[in-house]
Amino acid sequence: MTHVLDDTDDTRLGRAVAPPVSAHPGEAGIHALAHPHDAFAARALLADAADKAIDAQYYMWHGDITGTLLFEKLWRAAERGVRVRLLVDDNNTAGLDGTLAALDSHPNLEVRLYNPLTHRRVRALSYALSPRRMNRRMHNKSLTVDNQATVVGGRNVGDEYFGASQGMVFTDLDVLGLGPVVREVSTEFDRYWNSPSAVPAAGLLPEASAEDVRRLESRFASIRSDPEAEEYLRALRERRLVKQLLEGRLTLEWTQAQVVSDDPAKTLDTERRNDLLLLPRMLELMERPLKTMDLVSPYFVPMEDGTAIFQELARSGVRVRVLTNSLAATDVSAVHAGYAKRREALLEAGVQLFELQRAPGAAEGDRGLWGSSSASLHAKTFAVDGARAFVGSFNFDPRSARLNTEMGVVIESPALARGLAEWFDTRVPLLAYEVKRTGDGDLYWVERTESGEKRYDTEPGAGFFLRSWVGFLSLLPIEREL
């Protein structure tokens, strides 16, 4: 059992953040990371700046360009004596056992697998033999360096999250945090790291040999010399975020911020205990909306109870706007089925629904506070009354509420809240279809372009068979699993 290191004030980061943190006692310094290159640079360059400790916790970590580059950052930090703790959910580690074992072989780098699969070669056996346990995953995402700076949000580690992919690129949102919020993230990391569900990789994976370590080093060199990686790293050199942080020049919003997280006991819970859940605490801190609620969730499955809450808010005069993926844009059609069956009831009550287009017409370079205009939706955020915002890993669906563990930050941030509202006002209508309802109760979709509006009477961009499949799924009793 290990715990966060507290004696880090004399580190480079500690010395750099001490003046602004001291000038804002009790407040967190928050900087939004909407641009995918900033999001990667924050993680990579903070790791470079680490003197004593790195704690990283992720649901998904790919072995692609950005994943390998960040693995190397952790390895190099361990080489210079930094204690590195890496906690990864085991659901998406197929093909990474050798890499993780080699990383874990370093005396300063420990890997733990969350809710691990016991059958490494035929992974499906774990799901067949323990379906209930295997269905509960750790969806948290955070990286904390020297207990002085942290990155929390919606991004996993992989090319599609950091703008290094030639295919799908996700619009997402993280925040860089300083001050008391960092200690809160560290406390949550310790809770997960020392929980029964976090199992040391050394007890699960074959012991790494010297040749395995040589292969890892070779992989690092190969990625760095890859033309795509070289191009990506050149683009990153233009980002000045961490340099500005170390020099005390990074623009930060100093405000109240509080981490909310599921208790890791949720993973093994058999009693459906509400006291283990993030959701009630998050809603309490966000407070009931009085005027506005803007919500972004790539997977939006409100179910009957949630639909009733959104209906009541809208009917009481609160402007409720929701952005989620369209059927053509979503990567999980079953989730869309759970959402689609609630659309008519939400619209009838006055909730505004927007569904992100798969391929918006805006140029790739057109980026704002909330990321690329040509990407698919992955951000999980919502704002209330232009005053408070949540940023984290929580989707508004039953899986986030009851099955997976989640975490995020509730921030008293007019800047973030109003930025999200402005995005809904100006950009969302151009990037997403607005779903509307005729007087007879039929749904239609409106696409707004510079040349005018276009109406669709069926789900745009989705073929007959996909629409039929989703219609069939919506009839099945699977909503609670989505």
C-alpha cells in the first residue's frame, strides 16, 4: 500500500505554482484544455517536469503514437528517480500485456490493473465466467504530477483523443488544476490505488525479461522516428502551455472547485448503495437550475426518471439544452437506442435537443473553447445558470450512474459556464442537427448551413438498416446496461 507524496513543495512545479497558489488561498487555479494538442502537451510536459511523483489513472490507454509517447514519458521519469504509479482499467489492455509488464519491471514504476481479467489469452472467458463483475469498469481519467498540478477530464490516452489520428478525432474537454483541487485528486487516486479492485500487474502478467525491456526501448525509438509522430511532435512544439505554467504566465481562473468521484467500492457493490455514488453529490454541488442548463454528453440515456426531471425543469421555465451524438456519429448504436426512445417526451416538454453531425462542414482549423468543429463528440460537461460547470468522465447514462466508476470537478466558473452557453448559442446550431417535433408528434431534424436550412424526416446520415437495428434495440429491456 502506497500513498501520495506530500513533501513536494521544493520541486520545480512546487516552486513554480507556490506564488499564485499562495495569492489565492483556498481557491483552485483552473485552465480549460479544449484543444487536443494542449491536452496532450499538458500531460507530456508535466511528466517531463516531474521531480518526485506521477500518478496516472485511465480507463483506456492505447499503444499508438500518443499512447507510446506517454508511456515513454513515464519510463523516462522513472529512470531519473521519479516514483510512477500507473492504474489502468483492464477492459482495454488487449495486446498491451508485454508493454505493461516491461513498464512494471522498472523499480520506480508500478502498474496496477483495475478489475482485471483473470484469463489473459482468451479474454472472453473472463466475461463469460464473471459477467457481473466484468461489466463494471473504472472510467476515471486523471494525471497528477508531484501533487502540485493535475489534469482531469474526459480524455482517454490515444491518438483519437489528442488530434494525432487520421481517422476519428474526438471533441473533448479536460481541465488543468492547481491548488487544493490537486490534493483532492490525489486523495481519490489513493482510494482507487489501494482498493481491492486495483491488482498489481506483477501478479497477473508474465515477468518481463531483459529482452522485453529492450523491445520496449526499441518501440519508443521507432515511434519517435515515425513520420506521423514527427509531424505531431512538431505541432506540439507550438504549444506553450506548460512553459507558461512554469514561468508563471499561464492564464488561470481562480475559483472554488471540488472533486467528485464514485467510491471504488462501487465496483464490487451488490447492494446498489447510493452512498457510493458520484451522481447525488455532483447534483448537490451543481444546485438546481433556476434559469439555464446546458449539457453535453456523447452517451445520453436519461431513462424514465431522468426524463421526468428534465421535463419538470423545462416546464418550470428553465432553458434546457442537450447536445449528444447523432445516430450517424455515435460509436455505440445501442446507446442511441436508449436515448431515441426518450426524445419525443423531452421535446414535448420543451427540452432542446441537438445531435452532432458526423462530418460538419466547418474547417478543421476552426477551433474554439470547446475544441474542433470537425470532430466527433466525447466531452462530458454541463453548466448551470451561467455560474457553475462540471468537467469529467461522467456520461448521463445508467452505466455511468450505476455500473462504472467516474470522477470529475465541479467548478464555480462563470467563464466555463458562459463559454458553454455561447457555444450552444453560436456554434452548436451549425455543427449539429436540431431535433424538432411536429404538431402531430412526428420528429424531424433541421440542418442549418450558410445557404439555409435543410429538413430531414428520418435520422440524417443513417441508412435504413441502421435505423431499423436501433429501432429494434429500443424495444429490448437493455436500457439499464447502456
